Amino acid sequence: MKALRVVLRFVLLIGLGIQIPASPATAQTTSPTQSQPPAPGLRKLTGDDAKRAEELDKATEAAQTADCWDEAIAKADELLALRVRAQGPKHFETVNAEWRLNTLRRTAPMSKEDRVAYRSANTMNEHGETFTAQRKHAQAQPLYEKALQIRRRLLTDDHPDTATSYNNLATSFTGQGKHAQAQPWPPCWPGLVSRVRPGSRWRKTWAAACSTSWSPARTSGSRPPSETACAN
């Protein structure tokens, strides 16, 4: 009889539409990571978007190497639009893409010698970072110094690439124990770049968030009349 009363009570509760909570032993638990979408800042490109972004990145680099700056700007602009759509305007990779596009627009109308110098600064910085990863700080130092000199002249201190050069040079001095020789940071950078691990992909985003006054000096398509749109 007791068992029958329990069954009848259960049927009555269901008929009234009353939900019976599950016991702790049978309740299903869902972790926060399973129930919540990833944070916007961690959203990665996938599928066709990731493939297209890689293609555009390589095409931009190839156009710069060929001194085809209008083409480089067009590819960088397309990549920025892709990241804004897929990752949002505040994602760190979107911010970096915007700075890259603005830098190309600023560099394109410069003289050919300065455009070559800009690319050489990027190459020297990459070689310096290779030496740094190998703990060859003395070999990295002159490369960082030259890259910093070029970037300060062409991009000014209000650019994240210049901030990267400051950070890398300070790292090379620190690795050699030459703490007193580290150059002072520009007013904008302390507390931002200095507390980011050297080589971190977040470094440029922190720097970009710091400076708001830097702006490109041209609009897409402008070029000194004495030079062609794409040098051979």
C-alpha cells in the first residue's frame, strides 16, 4: 500500500505540471566552460576564415617585398575587414591588423630608400629576436638598436613597432647585465610593454591601446608622382 501511495502521489504531481527536482546523485552538472561561449578576446578564426586570413597575410608580405604598396594595402584592408567581422573590432588580432594597415598607408608615400629601410627594420628585429631566443644578447643588441633608430625616424615613438624595439633593446641590455644602459621609455609605454613577457603576441596590443594620437599620413592610393604604383 505504501508503495502504491507513492506512485499515485508521483502521478498526481506530474498531472498538475509540478516539476520534481532531481536528486544530487542523478542531477547532471555542467561546468562554466561548457555552458558559456569563449571570451571575445580569445575567439580564433576557423575554417575558411582562418585559411583566407593566412592567404591575405602572406599576400601582404609578398606585396611589400615586391614594393607593391597599393596591393599590400588592399590585402591588409581585406584582412582587417575579415577579422572585424569574425572576431570583433576589439580583438587583439583585429587591433594589430588595423595598426598594420595604418602603417602601410603611412609608409607607402615615403621615398623608396625609406620604404627599404622600413622593411629592413622589420628584418633586423626578427633576426634580433632569433638571437634573443638563443640567449645571444650581444649579437641581438646592434640589430635592435638599428631597428629602433629607423622606426623612431619613420614611425615616431607613438607606434607599437617602435615600442617593440624599445622593449627588445631593453631585453638585450638586461640579458647582458647592462641595466644602466637601457634607454628610458617614452612617456606612454611604462607599465604596459614592460610588464609583458618579451616575445609575447600581446605586446603590440598593449602598446596600441596606449597610444591614440598616431594616425596615418596618407589616404589609400596617394603616392609620390615620380614613382610607379608597383616597382619592378
